[in-house]
Amino acid sequence: MNSQSHIAIDLGAGSGRIMIGVRQKNEIQLVEAARFNYAMQPIHGVLCWDYQELLNNLIDAFHVVCSKLDATPQSISCDSWAQDFALLDADGKVCGEIVSYREQRTADMPQQIAAIIPPEELQSRIGRKTAGSFSTLGQLKFLAEHERGLLGGASTLLHIADLIHYELCGNAASNWALASVSQLMNIQTQCWDTEMLEKLQIPTHFLGKIASGKIIGQVNDSRFPTILQGVPVVSGVGHDTAAAFLAGDPAPDDFFLSLGTWAMLGHQHDTSKPFPDKAHPMGIFPGLWTAFRGLPGMWLQQQCIQHWKKQGSFTSYAAFDAAVDASDCKGIFDPTSPELFNPPDMPVAIQELCDRNHSEIPVTPGDFGKVINRSLAECYAQVARQQYGQHSELIVTGGGVNNAPLMKELSLRFPAIRRGACEATALGNVKAQTAALS
């Protein structure tokens, strides 16, 4: 690997990868160097991330990857899913568990927040009239109500990508893109909204400096390979969807769909106007804001496939896609139904929703794929019409671009579709690194 390489750590909600990006003639060539898994697990009845597994697997992957490098990379940066976070104690160690956004103990936090902060005031602060139940704000409100001692003993709050940067270089900094979606940032001042948090009786002493597109330190931890020691650590575009948006480079009037475990649908937003109802403000970097809706994505199909694999009835993705194309099942359901958030049996949950909707009930894996794709595509089209009006083109990025049957369903509902990079998140990550070094 030549000396112009950059390392992108891309952490999704369940699996991670290390990508090597090399700039060649004004283009970035990406190579997947390693992939690893980690899981959620219940701890005392609370769904948490096994962070030690994540970190150990990341370190092991780095040793494999770096054994093949013949030159020191120019920089390294991490992007991750949003909202979830770690708290560090006074010694800089993770205290408590890293609770997953799929844990439903925060379900009534939006109502508790609304009882203190009126919807109009909340919208002026975070861009939405209602706080998200699993947003960083919602999770902190729960801890303030039920585990105040944990917050009191914390010295630093770091989102997942920020935590990996901290492991690499020992410096704590909150990435601007992650901060922008946490609902802790005031969209007007673009700083932590300490006044709002104090009204909600949420401590603020653990909120630190916010960084965007900056070198925040150098790798200096012996757990990581020698070739990485001294490599600049960049806090670039730390939110995975924001990184994908940067890579897609959409025009102001284009729709953008980042299609992974979650689907994020939106476009650039003029902050002189209110954000659309139900939209999530998301900053790419200071001065560039987008309005996005978080919608179900490949999670529904992924959970079905896991179920079939356990039964021994799933053979290959190619065979599955062929079965989806061959199916004429007419079922449809609302993919945003709360019953689908984390059901014990995803196929049964989908069948029950189709039955409730008085539509055809899927039976075979091909049927399930057909109704999932139809339901997702119709959901995206409805949100596009209701929330954003007419736009010129839909740019699709992420792993979902490889789901040919779903792309067909989308093409039936949008006037024009442009297929972006499957590796858009890593591409945006590397683009942010090169910009920080220039």
C-alpha cells in the first residue's frame, strides 16, 4: 500500500470494517482490508453493546491489516452509527455500560421532555418539536431520572466514533456531525445547549470540545500496531450517514437515500427555514445542514435471513434475489410499525402486519423479500412526497444498492435514480481526512 493511503474505520450497528483509501489522480480507490462483528447483549435486563468485543476485534483486525502495509498511512479516522455513547470516569475509563439505541427503556422520554420544554421551544433549539426516544438526549434524560449517580461520576461523554479516536490517541473530542444529531446541540448556536439541558436537570459537566475536520492527536497506544504509532487521528465526518452524504455529493434539490441497516432519506436544508415536521436535522460540517428522516432499512431483511439461516433454509443471496424476482406475492405492510423494532421472530411479525393490513401473507423467503422491498419502497416514496415535495433525482448509496430487487421497486416510484457508491460511508470518511490534511 503506497504512502498516500488513509485508514477509515467504519462501524455499523453490528459489524465494522477497516477500509484503506488511496488517492489516485483525484479519485479515491477503496479496499476493504478487514471486517469484524460485535453484538448487543442483555445485561441485567438492559440491551447493551459488548464494547470490549468491539474493541478487541478492532485491534485484532488492525494487526492483520497492518502486517500487509509497506508504508505508514497518512491518517486514520472513524465513523459510526449515531446516538449511543460511552461515559468516561475521572481516570478516563468507560464507566457503566454502553446501552443500545434498541433498548426500549427510554420509550416515554419524549413525553417527559415535552412536559418541561414546549414543542415550539424544542423546535427552535434542536430543530424538532419532539425529542427522539433513543436520541442521546432521550438516553441522558433517562439516566438523569434513574441513574443520576452514574452521570455525576462521569467526566466525559463520547459517541462511539469519538470513543475509538480516544482509544487511538488519548484525546477526547466530540465530532461535530455526531453532536449535530444528538439533540444536545442548539441548531442556532451550533454549540451544546446547556440552558436546555439544565432545564431538563441533565448535567453538562461531561460535555467537552466539539471538533470538525481537524487532527485531534496521533496514535500513541501500544495496543495498536507499530506502523500506526504517530499517525494523525482525524475527527472528520464521524456520523456514518453524514459521511455517506459527503461522498454522494448531491445537488441542493436532490433526494439522498443512505440505505443500510437503517435508511436515511433527506436533502440539503436551508436553516433560515424551519425543518420539515418529523425530519431530523443533521449537520455534515459547520455551514452544511440536511433534513433527514430515519426510516427502516435492510434490518428487516437481515433479521429474516438470520432466522432462515438458523433453520438451515437460506442458501445464498443470489438464490434469494432470484426467488424475490419470481414471487408475485402482493402483501404490503407499514415498515415503521413499532412491532418491527426488535421482534423475537421477524418473519412472524411481518406476517401478522400483512394480515392486519388485509393483504396477502408471505410464505416463502421469496415472498418475504418481495413484500419487504415493496413496503420499504412505498414508505420512502410516501415520505418523499409528504415531507419534502418534488426533487429532481434520488441518489442511493450504501449496501442497499446491491439489493437489485429493492432498486427495481424504487425505480417504479421515483422519476430518476442515480446509484452512488456502495462504500459511500468509507469514501466520505477518507474525503474528510484528505481535506483535514490539506
